[in-house]
Amino acid sequence: MSEGGVERCAPPCFPAQDQRIEKPRGPKGTRGESNGSS
């Protein structure tokens, strides 16, 4: 059930995952993970 709701609600409904999925440079850049590594 969770997967089904997540699939159709992936882009709009994703709160934390939406950050790393839609905006990979957003959360990672803020944490300095991608920014520091790259």
C-alpha cells in the first residue's frame, strides 16, 4: 500500500525524499555532502 501511494505521490507528496530526488543539489548541497565531496 505504501509503495502504491508513494509511486503516484512520488514528486508532489515526497517530503524528505522529494528533496534528494527533485532537488539533489538542494539537500546535499546544504549538508555539504555533494558540495564537499565534489
